[in-house]
Amino acid sequence: MLSICITFGIRLMLVLLFLPFSALDKVLEFGNAVGQARKAIASRKLATIMIVIGFCVEVVMSAAVLTGVADGSVAISAGW
């Protein structure tokens, strides 16, 4: 039981490094995020879609790390 709690705590700390800052920023400053994406993507609609996709990936992958469903594959993909 202790090893499960330690593992979850480590996974939680890893998620807390990224999720609150990146995903929350997309929610609170959505217009600014789209504006920043428009520097690389000319179309406002496509930039908005890309921000929404990025937010979904951040939330789903964070949940995958916390639950241990895909922690190895997430760690490998984050390194690329």
C-alpha cells in the first residue's frame, strides 16, 4: 500500500509540473493562447482548433500518467 501511495505521489508531482501552468493558462487566457498560435498558423479557426487539441492532450495525458495507464508511453513521447 505504501509503494502505491509513493508511486501516485511521484506521478502527481510530475503532473503538477506541467498541467496547472500550461492547461490552466489555455483556459484562463484562451484569447492570448490563440493569438500566440496565430504567429505560426495564419488561420484563426485552425489556431483555435490546435489550442483546443493541445489542451485535450495535456489533460488526457496527465490523467494517463496519474492512473498509470500510459505512463511509460507518455514519458517516451515527452522525450521526443
